[in-house]
Amino acid sequence: MYKLVVGLEMHAEMKSKTKVFSPSSNIYNKIANININEIDLAFPGFLPSLNYECVKKAIKMALILNCKIADIMIFDRKNYYYPDLPKGYQITQNTKPVGINGCLRVNNKFDVEILDIHLEEDAAALDHLNTFSLIDYNRAGVPLLEVVTAPCMHSADEAIAFLETMCRIYKYTDISEADTKKGQIRCDVNVNLQDENGNFITPKVEIKNVNSLANVKNAILYEEKRQILALENNEELFQETRRFDEKTGTTIHMRSKADAVDYKYFVEPNIPQFVITQKLINEIKETIPVLADSRKEKYITDYNIDEYNANILVKDIDIANYFEKCVEIGINPNMAANYVNGIITSYINEQGISIKDFYLKEEYLKQIVDKQIEGVISSKQAKEIFYKSLEKKEEPKNFISNENKQISDENIINEIVNNIINNHEKEVIEYQNGRTNIFDFFVGQVMKETKGKANPILTKEIIHKYLDK
């Protein structure tokens, strides 16, 4: 019996106006080598200058992960040569990471132990072609947060749940866009196996630079199978670094532990150390928003939203804020959730816009929902008014009038139903002989007669009275 053990080193590119040690723009750009300057390219005589906003965001994330915050902000040089590293070293944190010994609860199901979180600079991006490679220095110096977990996850699903939770936190706090399509999330995945007594029975294998959550899952699943098969066939396993090949779905050997680099860390002399005060920590704590897991629990407990819809609502903080404002101004929580998770999300996705740019603000949606609850308009009419308001960029109340008002007068509907029943004796007999699916025919006739304005619930009740007597 084997037990999978997974540890992760998660790298997230931070959201900031400028890079972490230079004034170059930190805006994603598909045109290579645009966001660069002399510091990024390691020209002699140009010194790094620390981006204080990145420091505050790093401390914020460390607090969310329940880490012990360092008393002093110190940076180190990690020395190695590679074409994507202009200086021949990376500025990172080794002596005193910004946070250590943390813990994150994931989906209220399991805890992930955080060894440390540290702030560093990203390397340039290499594009390997058939006979040569190209370097894009736009990424050189981009602020990077690395979170290192203990080997405490025991399935690919747990690892993905952790990463999804982390990505949600990054987006909620505006620390990172956490967009894997832009290469903003990358992981080193450590995998090995334990026996039933908790003893490690395979050496640790590190899978470097896995660039999507789907690939992380596939890499773990493959590596687990590879190690189990090797054990069962008495094949030798050794500590090594591998990479994940997306095309084949396999991991491929890169180097063994014997080839490991000695980075010869030492403290970065060109960035002055400074004290992280309790005052600063308290100020940063005040900026932490209510996060997704807490909101989800509130939606389920206080608003009686089912877990499926609650999960959708909390995926995006702006969507969650819109929903909460709807509830705050008096819209029924379940109706608000149905609208937000239904036609609102569908519309903004089709238009490629954020809900912040959505014309139908919470107060306008309430105009539709209130009339729907009062029985003034049907759900069909509500939908028509919803889209007409968006098309004309006018308040929904401008399209709610006596002309399109829902018919909810029992006497009027009763008279219409009576005439339809009398004019369709054949269909009445068929229904009473067991062909109950013809019931919708009568509903359709009423809607045809009233041009869709009859209250559907009242209509069905009256038809049942006639047919079931």
C-alpha cells in the first residue's frame, strides 16, 4: 500500500505598476523587450531600487497564510548562470523570508503547511526554436512571490484545490492576476511515496516549472504511476529533477541530485535592510478583504444558497461584491444568485467585459426583480426587459408599463381558460383519458391568447381546476 506525498513551490507574478527592483513597467506586453531598462539588463553602475508596494503585498499574503512575519526585510543573491538571468544572479530571499511557518485551510477539508513565502525577481523568458533561442527581457525583474509548502498533500486533487484557493486569494487581494495563460502562475512539484507507516520509500523527485493547473495534476498523476511501477518492478529510483512534457503527458529526466547547483547565497549589498514594524503589519491587516471561503460559508449559512451556486459566486470578487450589494438593497438572495450566475454572467462573458462595466447596476436589477415578485411581469417578460435595458442603456422601469403588464386577474384568466376548454373538447377528453402531457397545449393556448402576458402559475392552477374536476 503506497501513499502519495506532494509538496509545491508556487510562483506567482505580482500585480504592480513597476517591476520589483526597477522603474520599468510591469504591464503584460506581447511585444518582446519593451518593458526594460538598464537595471533589468544588468548594465554596470545601475543599482536596484526596491518597490515598496510589492513589499506590502508580500507581507499581506504572508499574513493571509498565517505566517510568522520577519522582523527585518533582507534580500539575498542566488548565484547561477543562465541566459535568462542578465546579472548572473537572482535577487531573492533566503536569509529571512518575509513569512515562515504558516498554514492554509483549504475548502474547510484539509490544512496545507507553509514553510515560507518570499519575494524575488523573475527571470527573462526564453523561447526555444529549432536551431536557436530568443530571450524576452520583459519578464526580467517582474516581482514574484514564491510560496513553499511542506510535503503534506496526498493526492493530485488536494494539490489542485490548494492552488485554486491560492489563485482565488491572489485575485481577491489584487496581489496577482494569477492568469496561467499569461504565465503568471508556475509550479515546481515535489513528488514521492510513503508506505503505510509513513516512511518514505522513494526519493523525492522535483518536476520543474509546470505552467498550468491542468499540467500540475497530470504531472503528479504520471509521476505517482511511474514511481509505483518502478517499485513493483524493483527498478532503482534516485533523487532527480524532471520536467513535464505536455505533448506526451510524461515527466522527463533533466538532472540528478549529484548535478545540483550550489547557489552560494549571500546578502544583497545594494538593497538596504529595513525593519518591518508592528504598525506596518497592522496597517496591512486592515486592507485584507473578506476572502472567498468566508463568503461562501456566509452565503450557504445566512442566505441558504446551495454549495454549487455559492462556489460560482465566490470565484470572482467583483461578482461576489455585486451579489452582496443586491442582497443588501433587498433582493431575495436566491433570486439574486440565479440572475448573477445565469443571464448576467452569460452576458458579461459574451461581451468580454467585467461586471464593473455592466450597465445593469444592482438598483436597476431590483426594478426588474421587484415587479417579477409582485406578479406585474412574468419571468419571460423580466428577461425581455433585462436585455432591452442593456440594449437601450435605459433603466428597466422605462420598459415596464400597463401595455406589457402581466395579467394576474383571476377573473380575466378564468374567462379565457373557459373559452379555450369549450373550444377544444377533443383535447379535454384526451387529457381525461390519461394523455396528461397535453396539459401544456392548454397553457400554450392561453399564452397565445394573451400574447404571453398571463401569469403562468395562476394559469396552470385554473386549467387544472377545469381539467381535473
